[in-house]
Amino acid sequence: MKASYEVVSVAHSESWSFFTRHQQSSLPFNWHYHPEYELSLVLNAKGQRYIGDHIAAVHGHDLVLTGPNLPHTWAVSALNEQAKIEVRVIWFTHEWLAQLCQVCPECTPLLQAFAQAQHGLLYSAATLAQVQPLMEDMLNASMMNRLVLLFKVLQLLAQDTPTPLSAATFSSPTPPRSELRLNRVTQYLVDHYDQPLDLARLAQLANLSANSLCRSFKQHTRMTLSDYLSQLRIARACEALIEGQDAISVIAYRVGYTHLTHFNRQFKRIKQLSPSEFRARFNRESDKT
């Protein structure tokens, strides 16, 4: 199932967009993407959250930032008749954020804080509690005051340590000099994820011994080379399961697994669902629309 492209409307007199939904009984499955960052505050909801290849249960409140072109949706219903779903959404572009940092260098930490938004970021309950009243105040604020409130929201997000949701692929588009060698390794893995792990080739790319590369890679990524490769392969498999109807065995072979049993075991370990359960959950929700 391919994600649909969503056009985000921004008023001519504003540089970003704010959207709200009131008293919803449910939010249907709407698998989509757009080039804007999206900060979604979902209140009084129970169901499932889908961000990239991430699926998780939602019960209560949710605060998530999705990066540009990351497919996402919520498929949720109201907690009860007295607590209907409320939604508050903020959209802004990377260009807007970059230009803001050029004009106001004080905002540069925002770029660093949102660097992993391409994977989706789930914020803590404490940050949600602070952000919620600010987004509520946006409802009736003037354009200038709404912008001030946005800066406060972004500052709170930057102070949190959010949880990445979708499988990691690449650490940063503009890495520090000290990480360039490891980024050559990760880029090679991204480009050749369907091939067997070639430790000698990776060590050559990093200009390190094999043992030094393994130690350095785990120190910087908190996972082994083989675990990182598994994450890449399963992420690509999730893409194929979502967007097409190829047999699971075909997908497993295409992403680099020669044994279906091994693929199924790795998929279940990483996603806590079997490949067939993962596909069925997406198809079940899309069929409701």
C-alpha cells in the first residue's frame, strides 16, 4: 500500500500552519506523507499509531514529531463518550527552520534536536503536559502571539530526549568530522543491505582494523554491525509489505535473507509482529476507509 501525498495549506499571511480537530469519535487510517515537519498532539485516543515502519498502541495522549516525507497515520477511537478525540497539529518546513536559524543563531539547537525526526520522535508525558496548554492557547491567539507560542513549544521539544520510532537508516545528513568514517560504513550498508556483511570491506572504508571498527560502531550507534544491518533489512521489508503484495518469501530474499525462518525470526524480534501480522494490520486498517 503506497502512502498518499498530502498537501499542507499555509495561510498567505503566515510562515507555518496550525490545524485542529474537535470532538472526534475516531480518526480513520489515512497513510500519508508530506514535505513538512508535523507535530501531532492527539488527546483521548485508543488504537494504533503508525510512523514509518513503526506500529504501537496508543491509549490516552500522544505527542509525536514526524520529519519531511515520513509516512504516518493514527487509527484510533475515542476513549469514551465523555472523552472524545482532540487533535492539534503544527506544520513547518525544513527551509523555514533553516532560515530561522540563519537569522537567529539562538535557534540552531532546534536543528540538532530535530535531526532524527525523519524516523519520528515520541515525546515524554512531561513534555506533552507542558506543550498541551500552549497548543490550546494557539486556538484563539493572534498571529503574532501564535508565533510566540510556537517558539515556546519548539523550545520544550528541544529540551526533551524523545524516543525514535521508525527504524534507523542514517545518523545525520551533515555529520561531524569525527563521524565521517563511520558514516562511510553506514552509507555502504544502506546501499548494500541486501548483500552479506563484508567486515573486511567495511574496515577498509573506515580505515580501521576489524576489531576497532566493531568497537567504534557499537559505541556510536549502540548496536553491532549485524544488528544495524538487520534493522535496515527489516525496514526495507516493512516498506515492501506495506506497499505491495509480493509473497513474504520473495521479500525476504530481496532484502538479503536466504532462509525464510531466519527472516521471520529477525522480523519478530525487531517488530514484535510476524511479517504476515504486520501486513495484515496495515491492510485491515486501510480497508476500513
